Amino acid sequence: MSTLEHHGTYQPTTGLGKWMDARLPLPRLMYDSFVAYPVPRNLNYAYTFGGMLSIMLVLQILTGVVLAMHYNGSTVGAFTSVEHIMRDVNNGWLLRYMHANGASFFFAAVFLHIFRGMYYGSYKEPRELLWILGCIIFLLMMATAFMGYVLPWGQMSFWGATVITGFFTAFPVVGEPIQQLLLGGFAVDNPTLNRFFSLHYLLPFMIAGVVVLHVWALHVTGQTNPTGVEIKSKTDTVPFTPFATIKDAFALIVFFLFFAYFVFYMPNFLGHADNYIEANPLVTPSHIVPEWYFLPFYAILRAITFDIGPLTSKLLGVLAMFGSIAVLFVMPWLDTSKVRSAVYRPWYKVFFWLFVVNAIFLGWLGAKPAEGVYTFLAQLSTLYYFGFFIVILPLLGLIETPRRVPNSITEAVLAKSSKRSGGAAQDAAASTDNKA
Amino acid sequence: MSDTTTTENEELPTRRDFIYVATGMLGVIGAASVAWPFIDQMRPDAAVLAAGQPIDVNLEAVEPGQAITVTWRGKPYFVRRLTEDEIASASELGEGDMKEFAPIETRLGGEEVKDWVIVSANCTHLGCVPKVIDTKPEGWNCPCHGSVFDMTGRILRGPAATNLPLPPYVFTSATNLVIGTDQA
């Protein structure tokens, strides 16, 4: 986009730099993307999870590749090889705990990243494709995490795999053949474990590929910002380095402090004790629960306990669960509001925070047994989840009166700082307005 | 260069058009043929299918009121011997008590061996192994999502929509059961 005026141009100074630039201008691409690239001057810490996620992806791939050197992908050896990693392999416990907790922190960051996008309207024109690429990454992450959880071949691994591949039997006629195609047999067994290991190794690299597209699309449209107003002039932006770089680095270190606390002091807090029991096809654990990051979707699956016409509760539950993710893809077209950021949408703000609370509540319900009042609450919660997207988003844009949106990012920033320091900055605001 | 000739030339298929279409079609057929083995290899392989041979189950040690779990094709199956009371409680259930009605005779072993119930041990909801319970007329409940089955594996309530399926089986004698075929 022509409005994105860069802060400076790459000038190779060394002989090697000039030689490279004439042949493969990779340093130039890096300079343009991560040094001189203009970012809005008003970005807050909600805009830091993207960078964090790319670092987490690298960390997961690194620890994963190393763990695969010691892992045995067969039903006979899988469980013992994980214990072998924990006890015998040098620092194996650390690498495995980093990998297992890394998955959780990866999801924590991606949820915050998605909520950020929803709050500041990052999905709206012209960033629909950017948003959809993000949704694809999220789907790939879920598939990767699910298959990774099967690999230790514990009780939760086995029964989680049985339940999740069982989703496909909900579809009439084609369901059972599809399930057998996924499992490579009639039940979860050695062929299943082998192919899950293969795909678990493959998918992160596909995620990395989609991340490249995601960042490319981001750098074409430019980042959104808390005001939701597009970049209009160079005064609206600051160079990526040092401003965004140092901000992201600081947030990353804080994030790693939490991560390290989990890895070193409570590495199994987010896991399930049942997964330290070897898989047994004859005994189901008394309470099957997925990993915490799947709980809201699991609650939606179990909320549907009623049939509608010829559609069974089982099929409807599976459709609702898939639908809860599919609806994210069409979010850019469900929101009819002209105003991008929730900062200027008084009602959307309320419904958004309700959505967040509701999502957390669904997660809590997902961990409870599926009976009695929990089922009813899950049904209410599921109703709000879909109601938010299908009813509230389209209607609210038509009836809500938004607050006045500033003319530019610079105006918003200066208005804020003048409020803080009294009238002193007002002159500055006026003079910038004249310039614009 | 007259306009008419050009239009005529554009409308008539040329040898190059023919080669485009022919190459494209052969390419699609070729790609599909190559894709097939990649998909086909995921289906249950010969070793998995061979492991699906019928199995013999010795019933001598099973008393009325007991249930054992056996494995066929890598999946668990319940073999349960009912008491007179349990059969009676299951017989009292009517069409309104369950989500998928099946007459009790169709669920039991047969004339000579009607105290036996042989059903899949994977819940028809999402495949967990239900727990054997004895709160008549309830015979199984699933710990995962709360489906409840009667003494003969018929679905009473919960998210599962269908009864526990019956595998093909045959009694070769009063104390020997074969699961995996209904041919004696």
C-alpha cells in the first residue's frame, strides 16, 4: 500500500552487503519488514502476541525435533520411551516439559491474539484474508496439538483419540469409513499412532508456511491500532525498530517468566494424571477431559443433548463444535459496523467482554461432568456464543451509535497526552492538524 | 489481414487447442491415479484385517450377574450373563423408555442361551467403554458423556442415539462362544 511510508531505505555499506543485495536481497527484505517498517505510534501491549506466537512456534519446533530423536512411535514403545526421555535422556525432562507447557502457552497467546483482533476490529476490510489466514493457523494448531497429545500413549491420549475420531461417526453413511481411514483400523492402535506422529511432525511446518502468508498480508495492509483509524501520514507511525522490537522483546521476556515458572515449578499443572497411565483399550478413565485449550469447544459439543427432526444429538453436537470455529471465518462479513475499534463502540464493548467471560465460562463447564445443571448452563452459554456472531454482530452495527472517531492516529495520541498534561500539548495538537 | 479470417481462426479449434485439452485431461487423470495410493494406504491394512479373525470365548467361569470383556478386531466387547431378575427388569421396559426400541428377544443370545448378552463395549456416542452397573433396569453407564444403557445394551438416555451394536456371534456349545462370525 502506497500510504505506508517506510522510515528509511536499506543502504548496504560493506562489500559483502552490496554483493548480496545485487544477487539475493534478503537483508533488504528483512530491513524493510522489521527495521524501517512503519508501525502505528499508538500500539499498546495487546499488539504484542503476534511476535510472541512466532517465537513459540520456533520453540515448539526446536524442542519437538529434539524429542523426536528419543521417541519411539509404536504402541509397544511409545509410553516407555516418554518415560525414558523423562528419566534417562540428558535434560530430557526439561525439553519435554518445555514442549508440553509450550503448547499450552502457545494457545494462551493465540487466544489473547484472537481476542485482540475481535476487540479492535482487526478482521474488518481490508484485512479479511489476514484474519482468515489466522483462522487457518488456529485450526492447524488444534490438529497439531491433538495429535501431539496422542503420542505419549497414556490413557488420556488413547481415549482422547478415540473420542475425537469418534466425531466422524456422527456423519451418516460416510462417517464410519472416514473414521477407519483416519485410524487405519477399527480402533485406535499402532497404525493410528504412527500416522499421528508423522502428521504431528509435518503440520508445524505447514503452520510456519501459513504464518509467512499471514505476515505478508499484514505488511501489505499495515497493522491496525487501538483507534482503528488507518495510517494516513508518516507522523502516525514510528519505525518497527527500535519501537516495536523493544516492546515485543520486553513482553516476550515477561511471558517467558511465566512460562519458566510453569516449566520449573508446576510442569504437570496443566496436564492430567491419567496420562501417566499407559493406554488401555479395555478401561476408560472415569472422567475424560481434553487439554484446557479445547475445553470451551468440548463444552459446546456436549451441550447439544436434543435431536432436531432427523438430526441426532450426536451429529448436532459435532456440527455445533465445528461450527463454533467455522463461524470465526465469516466474522468479517457478520459485523456490519462501519467503526472498526471497540473503543468507539459503547455497546459492542459490553457484548465483547460478555463474550470473553462466556468463553471462559464454557471452558470451566467443559471440565465439569456432563449432567444436571451443567448441561443446561452449557446450553445457555453455547446460545450466547453463537448469538454473539450470528445475531449481535450484524444487528449491532445497524443500531449502535458510535462515539466520534478521531481523524487520525496522531490526533488521538495528542488529544490523550494533552488530557494528561493539561493544556500544554494542545498547541502541538493544533499545529499538527494544520500540517495534515 | 482481414477481420473475417482472424475470427474464423479464433473460433475453429486448432491443433494447439486440441493438445492443450488432451494434455490437461491426461494430466488430471494422472494426478488422480497418483493421489489414490496416497489415500488408499491409510485404510486398514492386511495385517489389521487379518487380526479380525473370529475368536473363541470360554464361558465356563462366568456366573449369572457377571460380565467379562473380550477383544475382537482390537475393540472390546461385553459378554454378560444376566440373572432372572435382570432379564425380568429388561423385559418390563417398553418403547417409551428408550431412544431406540428393540424387542428384548433380539438382544439376547437365543432360545437355549437367553441369559447371555453380547454387545460392543464402545459407547455409540463417541466410543468410550461404559461401566457395568447393576441398578436395574440400568446395565451400563458411560463415564464420558453420561449415556445410560439397559441390561441388554439398549440406549435409555444420554447423548448416544443408538443401542450398543451386536457383533456377529454364534454359540458352538453351551459354554463356548465364537465372536466374529454367525456361522457355526
